[in-house]
Amino acid sequence: MKHKNLLIGAGIAALVSMPLLPHFSRNSFTAEVAKKEFETIEKPGRYIVTAKMNDGSARTLEVSDSLLEWKFDSSGLYKNIEPGKSYNFKVYGWKLPFLPCYENIVAANDVSSK
């Protein structure tokens, strides 16, 4: 019985902490925006940015609100990102190849004119 309660408690703790895990994986990089799109596969839709990395590879990013990041203006951030310009991106999270989840952009600073 003791082990069963321990397993149930560990399972509940794992489920509660799952939404927090992406916030521990942070990254910054500079890339050129190849395209932007509004993906409507899920409800509500979401803002997607495809960035072209310096090595020529593409990286798909998401712009979404986050309570833990105290970020509530994802539509404004998305609107200010322009294809063809380079940005220094600050992101958190990760891209899982078997799931439609992407790194979330926290900040995008235009470095095209610098």
C-alpha cells in the first residue's frame, strides 16, 4: 500500500510539473525570418515563424502567450516580426519531432540594420 501511494504521488507530481519543463530549456540565436504563418489546425490557432539559420537549416518557432513568462502580447510580437529581416531570438522549450510543439519566442530584436 505504501508503494502504491508513493507511485500515485510521483505520477501526480510528474503531471503537475510537465507544463513547467519547457521553461528550463532556454536558448538565444540570430536568424533570418523566412516566413510567418497563422496555423489553424488547432483551436485556437497559433502564430508560427520559420527562421533560416546561418548554416542554411530551417527552424520552426511559435509565438504564444505564457503566464509563466508574464508574456501576454504574442500577437503584437508576431506582428513586428518581418520576413527577410534578421532577429536575435530568445526562446524556451523544444521541438519534438513527433509532436506539433515548437520553441516559443520570448523576444525578437531586429538586428538587420546593425
